[in-house]
Amino acid sequence: MSDSPEFDNITALPFAGVSDYHCHCDFSVDAVGSVEDYCRAALKRGLAEICFTTHYDTNYAVNYSDNYIRIDGKKKQIGPDSLAAYVAAVRAAHERFYPLGLSVKLGLEFGWHDVAEEAAALVRERYPFDYFLCGIHQLGNKCLWGHGDVQGAFDIYSPEQFFELYFHQVTKAARTGLFDSIAHLDYYKRKAVPYYGSGVATAHRPYLDELFTVLSETGTGIEINTAALRHGRDDYYPQMEMINAAKKAGVEVVRLGSDAHRPEEVGFDFEAATALVPSAITGCDD
């Protein structure tokens, strides 16, 4: 890790006590770098806390990478038992790095789908997660966008169908009360515009009142996810209109997440994003 030029270029934030609550180490098959690599990057960035949120998708009807976890360099199908090594690694990292000034939290990004509630409840009961994050990456047994010759949800749904179904699923997940937060609320905007046009920017409006009522009632928050800038967007997930509406509706907006998939992405753009969540500068929760 220390030989990586990207790691050498990591600079400390201009303020202390910030937490990054959305990071993927190499237990997620689409990420690189060990738990220890991310912790070292977090220390160099000057973070007080890092929360790992490896992918956990249980919709086996979708044969995609999130249905697996990487353990010792090998892919294994996801399930409660296969998470044990990840949990142990994160807990060991906390013991190692806490004396150095970094609290290491155990989280999970659970991939929601239409019949996921039982699986979510099962894994949450199995392990003592500090943070349980809900991500919407699939609709109707399809990834949001296609991969190679495999069609995605954008290919089979009209704009009206897609956004109605998408926000229905987010609201359904929130109603369970299982999740601490909803990840990247308007993640679809990453690739939706070529399919659905400029109307993507306002497609959320008919659905927010019901969604934010449910989020507020269940105490489920939304994160501010800075990865959108790395994905070529000019704002975060979600966009400012949604962030402001959420705060006005009483929805908790208290966590920043870089959605790092490489160690050098830890705390990405937190210099600016922290202004939107002043409560993120609180030091560690211990």
C-alpha cells in the first residue's frame, strides 16, 4: 500500500473528526485494497472513523458480481456464513487502529430487491452491525443498467414504469425499519439520461412526499454520497434538491459516504461535502 503513488498523494482534510460511512474493501468483488489499506488511507486523510460496507446482494436470479464475496482472493456466493471472515477482519482492524486514532466500524450495504426483507432481517440479526445500509442496484431481477449483452432495467422499462417501481422499492425497504440509511438515493442518474433524457433530473418529485414520510416515521436516514463526482456527475447522490427536501421533511441526513472502492478514494471530496452535514464532524462514536 505504501508504494502506491495514489496513496502517497492522499492529503489530510483541513479539519479533524470526520467519518466516512460507506467504504468497500476487497471483500466486495468490485473493489481493490484490503481492510488495512483503507484504514491507513483513512488515517492519512485525517479521518476519525471509517465504516466498511461490503456489498451483500441475495437476489440469486441476477447472476452478477454483487451476489458474491471475495475471501482470500476467491469468490464465494454471498450468505450469512460467508460474511464471517469479513466481520472478523473489520473487528480486528478496529483493535489495531483504534489506538492510532481511527475507529473502525462494521457495516453492510444490503442490496434490496422485491423479496429481500427476510434475508435482510436474518443477516442483521446474525451480526452486530454498527451501520446497516440499503442500496438499490436492481429492479425486477435486472441490474439498473445492462452489462455486455445482458439487458438492464433501463432497457425494459419506460421512464414512467422505472421511476414508479424504483421509488416503490425504496419506500418498501424503508417501511421495514431494518435500515439505518438509504444509499445513493438517486443512483440511477449515473447512467439513466441516455435512456430517459433530461427528465431524469426531476423524475423523483412525485414520489418524495410518501418516501420521506416513511423515512421520517421509521427513523431511516439518507446518506450524502460523494461518488457521483467520480462518476462524471456535477453533484452528489442525491442531488441538492432532494437533500434539501429531505431535511425539510425531517429525514435524518447525518452520514457522509465516499463509496470508496479504492483506498485513495476514502473521504473523497469531503472538504466540500462536510458543509452539508456539519454533524459528521463529531469524532468517533466510541
